[in-house]
Amino acid sequence: MRTAPLSARADGRVDAVRPVRLPIMAPRLQAVFDPDGEIELSLWGAGALGRAQVSPLAGPYVAAPNLMVGREGAVYAAQSDPVLLLRGARFRSFAPARKCASWDRTEHPRTRVAKDGARRRYELPWGVAIFEQRGDDLLIALGAERDEAERGLGLSVEAIVTEAEHYAARCDMLPEADPVMRSMVMQGAHAALSAVRRDERGRFDGLAAGLAYSTPARTYYRDGYWTLQLLLTAAPAVVHAQIDLLAAGVQPDGEAPSGVIVSGPEQAHAWETLRTTVFGFDWIHKHRADWWSDHFDSPLFFVLTLGDYVRATGDVEPVDRNWPFVRAIYERYVGLSVGGLPVKPRHDRDWADNVYRGGWVAYDVGLWVGALDAIAELGAAQDPELAARARATADEARAAVANGLRRGEGAYPDYMDPDEAIVEDHLTLDSLTLLRHDAVPKAEALAVLERVRARLETRHNNGQGHGDWGMMCAWPPYSRRGDLRSKTAFPLRYHNGSDWPWLDGVYAGERLRRGLNGWRYPLTRWWEMCLANGWLGAVEYFAPPWGRGSLLQGWSGLPAAVALQYRDVVLKGDPD
């Protein structure tokens, strides 16, 4: 019998019997380390710096967040500066990147290379990489400028190891749990904590979505919202800073883009050149700092973030400062409403960005009800008039969900026209926003959860044909194929049925909140599949016919946040 690539250890770390790729994200440094001897190197805000070849790291291996220990060597990432330590490794070569990102059309001068004793320095227009051999150890330091990279080389080998070990210990937030649950929480906490990015001066520079979502460097409203659920208790000051950053993307009329761009100067110049010269780009990204303008869910997530932050901290300062935006968002969605619910235009601009959903979209309706409750709560002291209007609008919306959106016991379509001329009525996990924000009565919520259990848990759904591999985000596949594009056009792929850990966390959270058994499966099955496939870190999404998305995805830390929120119940175990 073939041994699984990864196995969870009692200490929360992971054993690997053969080489697996280690994704690395620290406040500045981004890398993917292959034990066969290749390292992809990037710097937040700057972009790709290149690929290094080093001597291989022999196994077996023990991996933890941002570190891997082999038989005679190891890899450690520092936290204070963008520097990587490879113990027992020798430098072989470095191929500098020719451009900062795949879309970069800017003409750049050639990379300058300098050798000084045991150091090799590569100066690109947008960043610097320095390799320094210290006996049997190799240090790799990155920086936007030479000074930043040199500062990283000021760290001793011992200091880098200590920083890496302390970070891994910080991620170990549920040490009392069994190996699978403990390691899932450890990797989920890593996904959320490593999403916190910094600029070259150490200032907060947004929550990254993941390794594959950093060129241009940007921070999302929706991805960030699910990522910060763990940070509300672990790092509330970061959430405050994220609110400030996202506020810069909200327009006076309440519109907001998918994300806000936070690139450094060279990458920002390359992006602005692309945005203003390629046909259609200036329409898709209307403002200089916009990543994909006018997303239907983003303004609602901004309000929800304010509400969650105040509930967690009691600090109302961001609300006071951003109240004009809150009012504008409220007025915007009231103006878009028909029959008591906001009508989304037929476009692909919410989380399901491969689907042209239009009309009443259950996912967006749930967010709207949650935002209304937050406005009523936040405005009670400073804006009683708007708070009262929001409360009345919330009542109207809940009635409209019951009388207009509902299509049978526990049945709420993915999306439909108010006149029901168009209906996509398959079951989706993202419609659980209706439950998360109590947009449906308790009995209806329980009926929805039973439908999810029977149809979206693959262990109970033989019709999907691939055995027990986790949660499907949608089933059956979309019937309106004309509403699909790109990856989602294929059954079980991307929005059309893949397992997305953040949605698993939403589902598990609803089972836990309502005292139901069966929460462990959505919390951990996705992670068991990562172990079985040799995927280190919280994966973005996956499905058996199609493989996985990005490694180390910030919002895939939501299952860990849910496990920590319901710590006492989780530690007692799930009878299901």
C-alpha cells in the first residue's frame, strides 16, 4: 500500500515521507520551497524576483508553518525581515525574473549582479535578492532596496531559527486537540496570520488573499473578511488597520471594488501602464487603486467588518470615521431593491466571479440582512434615524426571503429573478449566509442544514461519483450553462462544486452554533484531503477531477477560526 505523502503528528506538525512543496509567507517574503532544490522567490508589493537552485534537502521531513526540517538540513523563514535560512545547503544558481508579474509589459533594464566574497547580489528594478553562504548554511535576503535586504542579513542564524520556531508556536492555537484537528488549526492560523503583510518600513500593507494573489499586491473585501475572523481575537489592531485600508476603496455612492491595490512603486507603475493602455482594463478597474471595480458583495463586507470589529473590541472609532460610507452603502442597496431585496445586475462581480448571477442572489441577500443588522446596532447611539430605518428594512427583507425567495421547506435558490423568469435552484454552500445572519427562521435553517448534509457532503452523495472527498460548494452542477465562464463551466470545478475550505467553515460554524452534531466533517475533511495529496498549507479549493487551487490561502483559515470559537465543544469531540 502506498504511504500518504503527509501525516499529522501529535505536536501539530506534519510528517512527509517524500519531497513536498513548502509554501512560505512572512510579512514581506513569499516563497515556495521544493526539497529537490528549487525556490521561487517573491516580495510583497514588488513582485517576482526569480528562481534559485540550491542543493537538495534530503528527507524524511517534518513541516510546520514557514519551516521544514529534513534529515541533515532545514528551511526557516524569519519574521522581522524578509530573509530565509537554509541549513546544510549550498547555493548553485539564480535566474532573476525578467518582469515583476506575468502581465508586466514595461521595458526594464537588465539585472545588475555583484559578487563580494561569499555574497552574490542581484539588483532588479523592483527588488534585490542577496545570497550569502555562511559555512554550511545559506541565507537568502530580499528587499525593495538594497538596505532592506542588507538589514535581513544582519540577523544571525540562531535569531532566524528562533523567530521561525516562535512563529510556528504562535500558530499552534489548539494544542489539546487530536493530531488532525490540531494540525488543521495550526495551518489555518498560519494562513490568517501570514496574510498580514507589511511594507518595507514595517507598516501594515493589507491582508493578502494568498500566494497566487499578490501581483498586483492587493487586499480584498470578501477574502479579507473571512481571513480576519481569526484575527479579531489574535490581532485586533490588524483588523482596525484593514478597515482603514478598505475605506480608501469605497466610493461616495457606496460602490466598492473587489479589492484595493497596495503595490510598491515599480509594480504600481507597471500596473497603471496596463490599466490605461489595454482595451477594457480601464472599465474593469475604473480607479487607480481598484482591483475589479463595483463588486456587489464588497460594500456589504465593509459594513459587516465594522460590525464584527466593534463587537469584538468595543472600539467605535472606525465606525465614527466611516459612517458616511455606511449611510451611502445603505442607500445604494435600498435603491437596488425590488420587493424588499436588492437585485444584483447580471454580471460576474461577487464571490462567484465565474458566474453571471442576476436578480435575487441568496448569498448576497444573506450579506444584506447581516449588514442591515450591523447598521441598526452600530447606529443606535450616533444615528438613531438610520438605525431605525435599517431595522425596518431588515424586517422587510426577512419577510421577502420567506415570501419571495423560499421555494419549499429549506429550499432557497442560488439566484432568481423577482418575477421568477430565471431560476437557478441548485443547492449552494454560499447561500448559508442566509443562516449565518438569521435571515430565515430556526426551523427553516435546520431544514437547509439537513439538505446540505445529504447533498453537499460527498460522504452522503453517491451521485457525484468520486467517493468521500469533502464538501461540494454546489450540487447539482449549474443548469444555466450560459451563465458560466472559465473554470466554472466544468462540473465540480471551481464555483461549480469544488471544496472551498472557507465555505466549509461557514457550514461547520452553523452546525456548531445551533448545537448540531456533524461539524467535524466540514472542519477537517478538506485538511485530510490535503494530507492525502501532499498539499502543505491551507489550500484555496480542490476537487478530484481537477486538482487544487493556490496554496496558503488566507480565507481558508476560517475552519481554524471556527474551531477556536467553539473550542470547548470541539475538544469534547463530535459524536457524528
